Amino acid sequence: MSDDAVSREQLDSLQNNAKQAADLIRKTVENGEFIHVVSHLDADGLAAAGIIGKALARLGAVFRIRIERWLDEKVASSIAADKPALTVFADFGSGNLDVLNSQLADNRLIILDHHQFTEEPSPTFVHVNPHLHGIDGSRDLSGAGVAYFMAKALDKANVDLAPIAVVGALGDRQDKYASRTLGGANRIIVEDAETTGGLKTETDLLFFGRETRPIHKALAYTTVPFIPDISGQEDRSVAFLASIGITPKKGDKWRALRDLSEEEKKKLCSALADHLASKGLSGNVALNLIGRVYMLTHEEPWTPLRDAREFSVLLNSTGRIGRASLGVAICMGDRGVALEEANKVLGEYRRTITKYLSWLTEEPGRIEELNSIYVVHGEGIIDDKMIGTISSILSTNLPKLEKPLIAYSAVQGEEFAKFSARTLDPVVKKGLNLGDILKIAGEKYSGRGGGHNIAAGAQVPIKNVDAFIKLVDELVKKQLEGKPLEG
Ligand code: C5P
Ligand code: C5P
Ligand code: ZN
């Protein structure tokens, strides 16, 4: 068994767990009862919602999908007030079992999630989570992946939804195995997608639109990794290519990345590495330029849906710009007008990212280095829905990659701040668990927090922001020294 594989026992146990959820859904649909689906706002959450929505539509279910930024007492109480026959949570729920147990204990509830958890669910809940089966939910299966296993248990025909689960996993940056591949239980999904002809993979430059898009656009449109002065800046991207002698056209036709010779590709990579180094960024980022590309074969090559990573960015954009239902519709197969609209949203999202990043780097102090972490002060400027995206990008774009970062911004119209924390694999391997740290620090300061070891979030009252940051800085130091977090 290779080290990225999941064992037969683990897989069987996960599939049995997913089948419990599928059985309850089938029974509910047979009774003609209404189903509420509640999912998370990011790419993985929207992909999960799309998979569940499509599977329910195929069953002829009556249902509604609702997308939320997080799951808290407010969301739980509005669900309780609706009294649905069945509620399905996707991509959150496991980390909020305390809230669900106290407000929805008597309800029929399914949780399809991959977050860490510490509480036991009420006996009326069906809880499906890879961590229950010894599978690492932060890298080996996403929320969309859990939704996919449920959909497959419901009906084998739903294997055609596997590519959407691949999009979800990539949205959560689970491509953590060699050459940026997906592994663990995600590998089973990739195999399903390949077998049914919906997915093709290849190792190449990871820039978006590498099959058809003019090279300067491919460079400028890519946000992961984010290359300062090139990402989001087409004109500078043209100048950069000219400066290294890569001709953008052959005759009167634009060349795409796949038209470059091996030698030109090498030249491009080393020039980008030099460019990154000149910005004070380490080679680690440069190494991220080549890896496994996941192509959705049923999508047109010139659309942002062709490359699964770009698809995930598009989903993220719809969620973060307040148009989540567009993202869900696209995952359920809607194209035409929905895709046209989503394309516009994607453009706006890219411009917003570029704007925020230049604002943050323009003035010293907006990114502050403490003893053990970086703090990104986005208050007043960065929209709270964009904080997660900005911190994901910055996690590979800071001078000291061994230091985790937390970014925050005030939530509009509310009295609290939204925090997003990120780190990288080598730091997790040293024992850091941001999910645990943000949970402890969030609860200590009258808020809430949680997530994965590598990526976590919290909501904290504004008056406690400074104290919260100070505690996170201390807890990171403590945990990296191998000391227990509490006590
Ligand atoms: O709620 P969920 O698990 O879907 O969200 C995980 C979030 O953390 C995603 O927004 C994903 O992009 C981010 N992430 C990250 N770096 C990682 C892993 C996850 O930025 N290495
Ligand atoms: O919001 P953000 O993208 O920073 O969240 C990172 C991860 O932490 C996500 O998986 C999110 O679901 C999780 N999270 C959580 N509890 C919170 C806030 C975020 O589990 N209170
Ligand atoms: Zn997720």
C-alpha cells in the first residue's frame, strides 16, 4: 500500500457510515418529507451542496439549500424554528456539535463533514466524518468528498458527481501529496472520476487555462500560488514574458502554456523563481508551480470550469462575493446564464484580491510579525468574507514560512471580528494544530473557533481582539515546544 492510500477497512467503515446517511435520506424522500440542506460558503461547501442537491433532485426529493458563513446559535435556532423533517449539514457541523446538541437534539439531522470534533453527537444525529474512521479530514477527504460518498451510497449513478468532489478537495487545498496530488480517500474519488471519463490528470505547470488561454492571461489569472506583480496584472505579465524572451504569439494566434517547448517551460519556471526571490519569497512557492493538473473533460477547455483548481476559485468567488447560489447551480450542472454571471463574479473577485493584497503590502505594519505568528490587520478594509481567501494566499507568501499567520477583520454590522489562521505542512508535522488553538483561544475570549490543524477560523468580540491575538501567539509557541495547550 502506498503512503497516500486509505486501507480497505477504513474505506469500508467510511462507506457504511455514508450509507446510514443515504438510508435516512431515502426514507425521508419516500415519506414525501421536506429536507433542508445547510452548507458552508467556501468552495468545498458549495461543491458539497451541489453534490447533495443533484443527488436529491435525482431522487425527486423536495428540498431547499441554504449557504451560511458559519454554524452558530443563530443559524441553529432559525433551523429549529423551521422544524424540518430532516436537516443535512455539509462541510460544517462536526465542530459545532455543542450547538447542535443543545438546540437541535430532538431533530433528525445528518452531518456530512470533515472537521475535527471533540463532542459526541446526540443519538438522533447521523454523523459522517472521516476522522471517525482514522482518515485525516484535513488532507484526505473534504466536505464535498463526504457528500460524494453519501451520494454514491444513495445511487451508483451518482459516480458522475466525482469530479465535483475533486473540485471541493482542491478548494480546501488537500493536494498535499508529492507533486500536488490528492491522496487518501480523495484518491478513490479521483479514480471514480477517471473511470467514468469525467476527469483526466497530467503533470504540468499549474497555471489556470494552460490548454487554451494566452500565456500572459494564464499567469495573471492564477491566484494559487499568488505571484506578486504578475497575479492579477495582465500588462505586467506581458512585460515579464517579453523580458525573458517568450513570444506570446505564433503568427497571429496566441500561444497557450501547453504550446511552450520543454526548454521554454524551464526558462519560465526559473525566471519566476528568480522573480519570487527578488520579492523576498522562498523557493517553496516556486516549487508549487508544477504539479498534477486535474482536468474536467466534459467542460470546454476555454472556460474556468475545465481546470478543477480554477473551478474551485470560481466557486469561492461566488460564495465570497455574496452569490453562493450561482456556485451551487453550476455544481448541479447549470451552465448558460449562471456561468456567464459567475464569470463576471470571478473577475470581480480577482480584482478584489489584487486590491487587498496591494493595500496590505503597501504600508508596513498591516502585516505584523509577533514572536510566533504573523498578524494581518485587515480591520476596516478587508471584507470579512474575504479574510479566509487572503490568509490562504498569504500563507505561502510570507518571508518566514515556518510562522503561522492569523488575519482578521471586523464583521459588518456586528460586534465581532472574523479570524482566519493558516500554516503549512512542515509546521503541522512539528505538532501545530491551529484548530485546537483557535478553539481554546476563541472560547476563552467569549467567541468560538475551530477547524483543521492547517487551517482554522474564529469569531471573537471586537473588544477582545488584542487579547485573543496575544493568546494565540503564546499557544502557538507552547504547542511548538511540545507543551500541552491547557494547564
Ligand atoms: O471549511 P473548510 O474545511 O471547507 O475550509 C478549509 C479552508 O481552509 C478552505 O477555505 C481552504 O482553502 C483553506 N485551507 C488553506 N490551506 C490549507 C488547507 C485549507 O488555506 N493547507
Ligand atoms: O473561515 P476560514 O476559511 O478561515 O476557516 C478555516 C477553517 O476553519 C474552515 O474549515 C472552517 O470551517 C473552520 N472554522 C471552524 N470554526 C470556526 C471558524 C472556522 O471550524 N469558528
Ligand atoms: Zn471543507
